[in-house]
Amino acid sequence: MCSSFEPHDDFVAPDNPVERALLGGDPRYRKADVARLAGVELSRAERLWQAMGFAHVAADAVVFTDYDVEAMRTVDQLVSAEVIPPELETAVARSLAQTMSRLAEWQMGIFRAVLGDTFAADVETTAEVAEAILPVMENLQGYVWRRHLSAIAARELDEADTGPEEPNVVVGFADIVGYTRLVRDYSERELARLIDDFEDLVTRVIAENHGRIVKTVGDEVLFVADTVRDGAEIALSLNEKVAEEPRLPPLRIGLAHGRVLARFGDVYGSTVNIASRLTTLARPASVLVDRECADELRDQDRFSLTPLGPNKVSGFRGLRAWALRRAG
């Protein structure tokens, strides 16, 4: 399902039992069949398929299952019921696909590690294991999703009467120092262990201090917190915990406070850009904060602030920063 041009990477029907097990059934339909059965225009179905990041499908390729038809019907029903605005349906599909793609890659890595050589050598056994594991994973994913949805709903309801459309939050970046050198010097296994340890540590510290991870990209994590105090505690605790782990390199951390545009699980705006710039200015194992954070923290006894003066940063003339430390 794509536009009229014909790229070379056509999506083809699954030719082994593992793929068929994961898809939940045998392919039965062409893309025009899916659109007709779901009651949507073919161009719309193609647009949504492409937004989800899937490859081109030739018009005569029989690659779709009943799940594809049901999914297309569901999208149409959500739009018809005005749960999803029509102008946002491709953005919703794209955002969902990006999240699910990362999850699927992680799960497939676990699947391969568990099965070892059997994964590729014995596809029948692999398919049987997939069929057994899939319902368990779906239930677990549903549980985690509902828990996160509940927590976000509670926060949004608390802010409904007083919160602005674009909320004020603390945005933080934590960046591994010397990551480029590590990629060059470490083996693939060593680098994977480093990233796993890093993500495990930041997930624990951020959750324990009432923050939320927006995303991780290789050597960097983007997080938010509702108060400057929580953001400061996260930043300082991250550096302290990393210092206790000899295998982890130090971090650079930048914090900024202000309004953000929250969209499809990500955050945008000048506050995010300032936090990113401060991270690039920070020394290893240090935390830099912007003026808004410094104003909030200045009278709190547990923190110490040292002004650094204006910095020359592209796009932010005279950006001022303060080094944040524990008091005493």
C-alpha cells in the first residue's frame, strides 16, 4: 500500500511458518481487498500503511490477513467517532508504528537469545514457541499500557482546572561522555551491555524521583519532570549513581524549565532546545540549569548554584547557565 511509483522493496507474502504465526493467520487478501472489506478508499489505506513504516505492496500481492482488515476498520471507526481527528490519523499511525517497531525489535532480540541456533535452524519449533509466547506478551503489554495510561490520566485530571494548554515542565537531557570513542573501541557485546546498564540506571532513578522518560536515543535520554526540584534531584542522582558504577562513563546533564508542546509522546519547543544546548556545554559528571531552574532552586538549602555567565550558543544569544550541585 503506497503511492503509484514502483520501488524495488515490494512487501512480499510471508513464506515461512514463523511469520505466519506472528501475523495470526495465512495471507488471503490483496491491498484492494483490504480497502474494500474495511470500507475505506484504497488511497487512504495505502497512506496509512506507508505511515506505519511498511514497504510497498504490489497490487497483485496476496499478503494481508483478517487482522489487517480489522485494523483498517478500527481506524475508520475511531475517525468516524471523532476519537481521532481525520487530519491526525496518519500522524497517529506513524507515532504508534515508531513505538511498536522499537518494542518489536527488542522482543525479537530476546526471542533469538532464548532460542539460540534453533531460531534459524528449526523454523517449525520457532513457530510453535512464537504461538505460545505471543498471547503472554500481548497480555503483559496490555497491562503496562493500562498502568501508564492510568498514571497519565491521573496527572492530566489533576492539571485540568489550572494547567495551561502547553504545560510548564522541567526538561532534561543526560548524555554519555565519550560515546563515539566507546562505539569505536568496544565490541558489540560490550556496547550492548553498556547501553543496557545505562538505560536500567536512568529508568530507575527517573521513576524514583517522579520523572518520566520521553525517549532514549543511543547515548542520550530525554526526560521530563513536573517540578524543578524533582528535575534537579533526578539530574544529581543520575551523576551520583553513575559514579558508583565503574563500567559506566560519566554523564553530561542539562535542565531547562518552561512550556513545551507535548505531541504523540514527544516534547518540542525552545525549552527542549535549551536543555539540549546546556547538555553540550556541561562538563563530564556535571549538571547545568537555565535561568528559570536557577530561580526556583536558589532558595532551597539542599542545592548549590554557581553562575557561569553568558555562553555563545548558536540560536541562543547570551544563554546563561548555572552549575547545579548538592549543598555542602
